[in-house]
Amino acid sequence: MTVQDLAANYLSTGRIDGLPDGHFIGGRFTSASDRKMESFDPARAEAFAEFSLGTEADMDTAIEAAEKAAKDWARALPSERCRILNNVARVFHENADRLAVLEVLDSGKTLAEAQGDVQSSARLFEYYAGAADKLDGRSVNLGPDLTAFTVREPVGVTGHIIPWNYPTSTFARGVAPALAAGCSVVAKPAETTPFTALVMAELLSEAGVPDGLVNVVTGLGSDVGAKLARDPRIKQLTFTGSVTTGVNVAQTAAPNVTRLTLELGGKSPLVAFEDADPEKVADGAYWAIFSNSGQICSAGSRLILHKSLRDEVLAILTERASNLKVGHGLKNPDMGAINSDLHLGRIKAHVDAAKARGANILTGGDVTTDPDTGKGWFFQPTIIADLRANDPAVQDEIFGPVLSVQNFETEDEAVELANGTEFGLMASVYTRDTGRAMRVAHALDSGQVSVNDYWAGGLELPFGGNKKSGYGREKGWEGLDAYTKVKAITISNAS
């Protein structure tokens, strides 16, 4: 069935066929547990399926399967890993329509956004397939009497705690480099987005990934997630989520000295100087905050405007935001739903508090629904202007379609405002002055900086944060570092 057929069938019946039942362990779906949890379509605020609530025993079985599979995979020829990962990318492309529809129903995002996520997921496997046979060490010159070199070895069993905002691409950006490096995988998807990880694991098996190499256990973070974090057999743990949960994960894993990659929160600034094109700034800010309904760690949730640009940029941006159409993601509206009722309440609480402080809300500011059905978890595109540096709307990660606007006069003031939160994940600079762009880019305490295009970059570049946005890097060549350990070998040549 085409993506249009799949979407039309679901919208008319409220059902989707062929959903996984149980966990994916050892190359197959296990028997479904009696413990179940409903999975909700955020755009309808209605359950469309059930999935298994895993236990610690389920997670133990998955880790055991991964530990067994890791030994053979670590010895596999790099060229064989390369071949299989390229085959994974092909199988993902062949199943792109099914994955995209599942991504919409799991997360609430638009179909176009989900299709982009699936394509980037396939591309991640292509990229790391090309790295699998190029994980070389280096020769070190210690003089004629010694031969010294380094090798990169797989760390072993890796754990992956997947967030709900990008369940498909975040799964791929951890699993692909882990497999390329020779590691095995145990993944735990978020409770609100269980299905794409299960289907992707099945497709990996179909593409030739050996049994037990990739395992997925669904359930609660307090149960199976905590077990994954504290198990000493996990040699690398990759977590994406909130700062609070990330700290808990780190504390849980600490007694085993488990290697960690933490990609946590963000409150990323788009800084626009007086020479920037107002239309381009407004367009960049629009996509930076309203993509995926603002539910992006690296969303451009702060717009820091030179005072001379303020009125023109905000007039353009407010008009676009007020005309933005929300709706069911399968109908491809401008903006999709908020992932859960719980998170919708959190966004509303942040904005209500700003209203109570007398904030200047230019547009939006409240909960809404799908205009076609009157259902769903949606929040209006919201712009809050002229905020002080210490305002909670500037300092706190709202993680929704809420843009906080600040104003500045000098370059130093702009940098101070941009660096003025506890986060440091993403930043963008808009200016025609190349020298200024370079000065500010170097001055910003952020894991990545773009110039004149907020989402410029790609999966070939490392991604990760500074400060409370986390540590470690995913994507790019640097994404392999978490899954390899370096060994130095020295041979005496003396007779």
C-alpha cells in the first residue's frame, strides 16, 4: 500500500494493521505479556493500539541475547558489516511509507516531517556503512627500536534510551554507528512512541543483521529503562531526553562506570543582527520553533533581535504564525499535535505563568484542537515578545511551539544574552558580515552553530551539547567514538 492508502485507511477506520506484538529479542518477537499499555494517536487523543509493558526479566533476556551476539559480530569482517548496513538502508527505503505513517501515529508530527525522519534514518545507515571498514588506528613513531600503533575495538553491548520526539531517527543515529563499530544493541523506546523501534528492529533482521544483535524492549522507564541503565553488562549507554531524567540515568549507571552519551535539553537562540534580511530572519525563526510543534531539543526557542529589526521581523513572523494550520499529521497540515496530554499540560502551564507575569503575547497562547474533528492535543503557535534575560520563558525549556523574543543593541550584549541560559545545544547567527559571524560563532557556548540558515548542517556533522545540554557527540564521524575503545600496542624491535 502507498503512504496515501495507508493514511486514508487509518483516517477512515482508526486502525492500522500488522502492528508488532511483544518485544523484539534474539531476532524475533517474543510472546506478548499480559501487562499492556495503550498507545495514543496524539491528533485524536484516542488509543489506537496496545503494546507490552516489559519487565526487568524481559530486559535481562534482551541483554543476554545482545551479549551473545556481540562476540561474533565483533569478529565479523568490516566489509561484511558494511554490506549488511547498506542492505538495512535499502530495506528502510522500501518500507518508508509504513514507517512514516507509524511515526505520525506514534509522535503526532506531520507526514512530511515523518517522511523526512525516515529518509534520514536510512541515510544514517548508509553513512555508517561507509565507516564500518574505515575504523583505522594510527601508527606512532617511537623510534627505530619500537613499533607502536593503535587499534579501535568495539565496546560490546550498548544501551539506547530513545526519546518520543524523534523515535525513528534517534534510534538510527545510535544503532547505526554501534553496529558499524562492531557492537550489539538493546534499545528502550519511549512509552508514547513504541512502534517504530519495534518495526525497525524487525527490518534490520530482514536486512541480514544477525539474531540478537539488535533488541527492543518496550515499557516504562522506571522499570525496563532503569534496568538497562544499571546493568553492568551495558558498556555504553546513549540517552536522549530531559536534563532531570538524564541526571538520574547518569547516577544509576555511575556505579558500573558505564560510558555515557547524554543529549539533553536546549533553549537555543537565533541571533539576528541589524544587517540581516528581515524576511530571512522571520522565515528562519518560523521553521526553527514551529517544526515538529517545537518538540525538538535543538529548536530555536529564543529569537534574539537587534532593536532595529524588532518591529519588522515580528510583524512578518506573527502573521505567519497566526495563519498556521494545525491538524492530523496524516493530512499534512502546517503543524501537528503535541505528543501527549501530559506534555500539553506542561506547555500550557509555562504559557499561563507567562500571562500571569504580564508577558507580551503577540499571538497564540492557548490549547487548541484539530479544526476538522475538535479532537487532539494541540497548542497554538505562540510568540512572547520583549522578555528580560531572567524571565522563566527565556530560561526554561518549554519544548513546544512557543517562541521567546529578546532584544539587544550591541554585539557583546547579543552574545551575553545568547549564552545566558544553562543550555548549550544549538545556536544560529544571522548577519551579512562574515567577520562578525565568525566572531560570534566562536563566542557562543554551543555544540553547533549555523549562519544564516537555522537548520543548516547534516548528519555528517557531530551533534551534541555543552553545559546542561549534555556531553558526547552523535552523528558524523565523531558518533563512532562512543562505540569504540582505543588500544595502544607496542612491539620491541631490539635484538
